Amino acid sequence: MKLVMAVINDEDAFHVMDELAEKGYSATKLASTGGFLRSGNTTLICGVESERVNGLLEIIEKKCRARKQITSISAGHINVSESYVPLPVEVTVGGATIFVLNVEEFKKV
């Protein structure tokens, strides 16, 4: 048995959850926040038999696409006499960060 934890973009969460349910996977959905952009993410936690892990990963990879987004970042420490001008930067958002962990014991009560 494996525990799969996937951090995905909120925009992709509905599509992933929908297909997981359609294919017979169960998942727990947690709201989370990314550290860099401080934007909404979804963390999915799935307990799955070892032989079904690849199918689950394929669903996540198919539904979670990376995309470019323009965001503003501060210019760092600015002299007080200067005005604040945020700098537009193109960043990649989306995709998925996936952890697959071994499970020593599983109980459902």
C-alpha cells in the first residue's frame, strides 16, 4: 500500500477529483497555500494499492497542467524616499508536486 500526497493548483482540483472518483480512487482534499506566490493550492491525500499507483499518477499528470502567469513582486528593500513600484514577473504555476510514501499499516474504522 502507498500514500500519495499531491499538491496541485486550485484550478485543477475539480478536474482531478472528478476523474479520480470516476476511476474508483478515493481522496481526501485539503486546502493549502503555496509559499512563493501565497496562492491557493489543493493537497490531495490518497491511500492506494501499490499496483494502482501508476494509474493515479497518470490522472494527476493528465489533469494538472503548468501555465505561465504574470505576477508582481516587491523590489525588496526600498529607500523610504522612493515610491513603491512592484515588478511584473512571469512565473510558472500549476502542475503538481507528488509524494509517494510506503505505508506500514492501514486501518479503516
